[in-house]
Amino acid sequence: MSTATAERPITTGNIVLDMRLPLLTGQELEKLADYANYLMWSREDDDDDSWADAPLTEDEISQIEESERDFANGEYLTVDELLAGLQECGQ
């Protein structure tokens, strides 16, 4: 990957960042540019939260109801049960 350079200093408006940028190596600046691209890409997807508003399925509703009944009856998952379940799943 090639590195583009500017002939005049660039200021970001962030004093700390402006002081540290000149101290970075070319490789570190490339990584920073890649990360900036990632941040811009991830920001574009932030507006699409429609998946979070999806209605619960019947199975999810029944699982929630069962866990609420268990909680009301004082039934809890123990650490040993959790670890055994994880081992069964191959975790």
C-alpha cells in the first residue's frame, strides 16, 4: 500500500492527535488510515438497527417465560451446570 503525503501540515482540531501524528512512522500512519476507513464504514451501518426491532419468535417467548418461572421458583443455573453445558457444545 502506498502512502500519500501532504506538503503542508494537516490539523485535525484535536490538540493531542495533532501532536502525535508527526511522531508516527509510515507503517503506523497506514494502520491509522485503515482504522479510519473502518470507522467510517462502521458508522454507515449504525443507522440500520432495524434487526433489533424484530419481534420475538414463539420459541424465544416461551424460553423467556420458562426462565421467569424458574427465577420465581428459585431455580438457577449453577456454575457446574453451565460448564457441563459448554463442554457438551464443544466450547
